[in-house]
Amino acid sequence: MMLEIPSLNINIPIVGVPQSENSWDVTWLGNGAGYLAGSAFPTWAGNTVITGHVWDTYNQPGVFSELKTLTYGDQVQIQAWGLTHTYEVRESNLITSKNVDAVLQSEEYDWLTLVTCEFYNPFTEEYLFRRSVRAILVSVK
């Protein structure tokens, strides 16, 4: 499976990120996109959550460094099993790091939620917020 965001010039593989207890270890993700286990499997009905780093381990912009620039109507695609699943952005929100469960909200239809970190605090060495970009399936070809 591949994640494509044409307006950000992103075309990368999607890998699985296993859940351990109540969290996911994404330190190893590098410049990849990770589907969070526990959310809907990519291209299936429900809410699929895919994450990527805003900064990489070399302090360079990560794969989702420009995620916050996506706006209503921008397209995100998942290439899987010879089909292109096209989603359109409907919202972009900043949520606190303590409210990450908000990105995992259940959905009846096929939604895609892209998540990355924002606003690094050098004193606590933690990110204060998460960027959540939500898109709904509009076509499969």
C-alpha cells in the first residue's frame, strides 16, 4: 500500500505500527507512514489513522512536516490492490497531546486521519500538540 498526497509531493509506503497497551512506538518509523493498529485497516470502512514524523532523527523535516498546510478539498490517495482510493480533506485540527484519543473516533464510512506532532517544547522535550487532518473517501478507481 502506498500513501500519496499530490499537493505535498508525498508518495510513500504505508507500514503497520503495532499497538502495545495504550500507545504506539513510532520511533523507528523514519520517513515512512504508519497505519496505527486498532484503527480501521486502510481502505476499509471506519477511521484509518496514519501517522508520520514532522521532524526526522537527523533534525530534518519529516514526511508530514507540511501536513498543516492541507486544506478543505485537498486530495489524499491510498494505492492498494490495483485500486486508487481517493479521499478529500474535510478538516485540519490541532489537538493537545493529552487528547490523542480524539483522532481515533469511530466512523461508519471510510475516513482517513493523518496525524503528526506540532509545537516542540525544548524544556520538556515533548511535543505539545498533534495535527489531525481528516479526509473522507470520495472515489475508488
